[in-house]
Amino acid sequence: ALEKAAHFGSGSAPVATSLVNLAELYRRLGRFKEALPLLERATDTLDQTAGPNNKVTIRALVDLADTHLQLKSIAAASDGFEDVLRRLDIAEENQVAGRDPLRLGRAGGL
């Protein structure tokens, strides 16, 4: 999947999506150290392509923070979750029609 997505460029949304999917597989297998750099790269790309307050970006950031938590990197996990909450606040302010789904996502995802 990464090879096919690379056709769009290494900083593209399809590559970021493939990175998130591969990282999720590693996370499900308990291979958090391998998932971490994939999520870091994916979130950097998603910030640029989808936007910093996009739900896909935020979901990837939740996964990144949780991966830090699983690796016992408590400070990095805490910083990550705080970043997610700040981004959700901004998204709720900017997306009046989408506030309820964002709030549900906040309640269910964190």
C-alpha cells in the first residue's frame, strides 16, 4: 500500500493514510515501537494536507499519544493528549454545525 501511495509523493494524503493503517496494524500486534515513527510521519503529513484540526489528523494524534502511553513515555503522551484537546476546542469553535459529533468524538476517543 505504501508503494502504491508513494506514487502521489511522500508527503501526500494517500501516503499518510497508508502510514496510519500500517501503524494501526503494528499497534494491534503490540509492536508500538514500530508504530511510533509511522504515526509521527503521518501526523506531520496530515497537518499539512488535511489540516491541523481535521478529524483524521486528530484521530491520528490520539493514536500517537496512546502509542507514547503504551511505551511508558508519559510526558510525550500527556503533551499529545493536551494537543488533541486544544485542537478539538478549535475545531468545535470553527465548525458550529459539527459541534455535537466533535463532542461525541471527544467523549468516545479520549
